[in-house]
Amino acid sequence: MSTKEPIYEEILSGDSFSSVEGHNSSTQRTQVQVLPLTLSSLLSVVLGISCIYFWSHNSCETQYQYSYPTEWCKSHLKFQRPMLNMIAPARSVLGIKRDVIYTSALRYNDTSGEIYRDFDPAAPQYAGDPSPAIDEAWGKLLSGQYLVVPPEIAMKMDDPVPISDTYLAEVEVMHSLHCLNAIRKALNPEYYERHSSHKFPEGLQKMHVIHCIEQLRQTIQCAGDLTPVPLRPYGDADNVQLIGTPMAHTCRDWDVFRRWYSERGAEWGNIGSM
């Protein structure tokens, strides 16, 4: 006991060790205490670097819940404070709207055996026989399609090209709607030959429609809506057809986007759809 007491006293007092046994015991205890601290520090550094990396490479939304990294959002501004108010960050622009039931669904009348389109005649109509009312609805939908983009923002996009010293841009959803409207008009060429203010050069009309079909195909595949749609049979036994049941969807809030887009157009300038 007399040989261990000095060692115990020296450890508590912090003086130099008087035996190899005491030195080894203290070193082991020190290593046990330092190891968790070291690992914790390294983990904090790694997590910090990871957060900075993902934040800087994907400022729209890391989990893509509201947006994707290729979309027009705060990342296109490279975080320069004077321009942050020019384009609202994606989170404030891209609202989510749940339980959206698509309109204009096809229905089957078991009694009459007829198929009909279920829609609200009081709501704006975007399809049907061409008419001034349908054209007006599309005009509001595509109002200010092309934004006049300030040069300091345009230069941060990929390969900007000025048009008469003005930079123009649109978001993809407006392009796709423009294409859908072009296909709609192509179904009634005689009417829009007389009533359209914008006419394509000879031979370009068909090419434009083909482009628009491909545009919409790729847009639909890109969005990839996975909402399950139950199918119901209808018709005679020898000619059974299938009809989908309208289901609730989770969508971007169009009204929120449209308001933001109109505000940008009012601030910067815009050009209507062609």
C-alpha cells in the first residue's frame, strides 16, 4: 500500500509520475477521454462541409419538395444581395396545392350507354370548338409569356443572346402551355387562318406542331405524375373500353406562380404569347 499511495497522490496533484505503471494507467485514461472528442470534432467538420456543399449546389430545395436545381430560383442569382428581390426565392414562389381533382373528366352513363365530358360551363374553357371565349381564356393563361430580363440577371443564364438589345426568357411551363395551345389551333386550321394574328412562314406550321408534341411528351415524362388512377370498363362485351376515375393530385399552385410571373413582368417588362 505504501508504494501506491505516492502514485495516487501524484496523479491528483499533477506532478511527474514516479512509476511506469502509474504513467501507463494515466495515458490510457487520457486516450479514452480524447478519442470521443476527436471523433465528435471530425464528424462536425464533415457535416458542416457537406451542408455547405449541398446548400451552395442546390439552393432551391435540397429534397426537391418544392423545386428542382435546374429551375429559375435564387441559385441563378449567385446570392448577390441587390438582386434577391428581383426574383423571389423558389420557396415563396412554388406553393403546393393538394387534393386537386382534374376537371373535364370523361364519364359513362350506364343508362344511356353514352360517354360525356364532365365540366363546369361557368369556368373558363380551354378546349372545344374554336371561339373568341376560348381564345380569351388562353390569352389570359399565357399573358406576358416572355419576360424582359435585366442584363445583370440574363448574363448569369446559359448562353444569353440579346434580341434588339433586350434579353427575353420564359419558364418551361409557359413554353409547354404555348405548345398545347398551338396544337389546339392546328386542329382548326381554317378558323385560325382567318383569326390568328401570328402566322408561321410556309412549311413551318407542321414542324412547329411536331416540335410541340415532342415538347409535351418530354414534359409529361419529366414530371412523371405517379398518382394511381383506377380504370373502369364500359361498352359492349365485344368492345370493352376503359375509362379513368378522377383522383386527387398534389400540384404546384398555379395561382401563386401566375401572380409571381405577372409581378416580374410588371417590374421588368414582358411580351405576349405569339
